[in-house]
Amino acid sequence: MAITSFRAGESISAGEAVYVSSTGLIYKASSFTLDQASVVGIAIDSASSGDLVRVNSDAIYNEYSGLTPGELQYLSITTSGQVVDYATWEAQLATVSIDPYQELVGRAITSSGVSVEIGKPRYVVNPT
């Protein structure tokens, strides 16, 4: 299990996917740039800017609901920090005009748990 602590660069809620900026602070991950899509894990704690927050980068996070076991979970295109299944990610792709990065965050193992398995962001050419 890999739990690390970082200082928040903005308000972060537990369960949000985060990335580390060039200044060493963490922010909600976003699909818009390679750096912002480079998820380091899922925030365990909610925090305000400047607070310490624990991040789960290689373990099971059990605070979600409504997941389908076995489905891969990705960084949302439309909502920074949100984790979504592939069908939702694909539907979001059809609603934006950018070429986003797709970032695998993990796999649902129960209806509330995700095994965090961070991958490398992949650049996606948006067909819309």
C-alpha cells in the first residue's frame, strides 16, 4: 500500500484524482494537459488550499458508490478530479471539442471500491 502526503494547492475533496504540479502542490487532475492528466492517486482526505492531504497511489479506495465490479475507471474529461467508468468517459468525449488525455485510475473491485492502478495518460484525438 502506498499512501503519501502532499500539500494541497486548491480545495480537494476525498475521492478526487489528483496530480502534482511543478511546485510540488497537488491539484484536481484534469484531462486537458499531459501534466494535469498525470494522476498520482486518489485523495483520501478533504483539504483546503495549503493543508496536508493523504493520497492513495497503489491500494484500494473504498469510499465510492454505484460501481460495477470489473469496470475500469478513468479520469473524467468534463469534471476535474472525478473518476468515471469508460461508458461515461466515452459519452463525455462526444460533448467536448478538445483532444483530451485518457488516464486510467484503476479498476472497480466492489460497488464502492477501486483498486488504484495508475497508468500513463494517452493522448486522444477527438473524432467529434
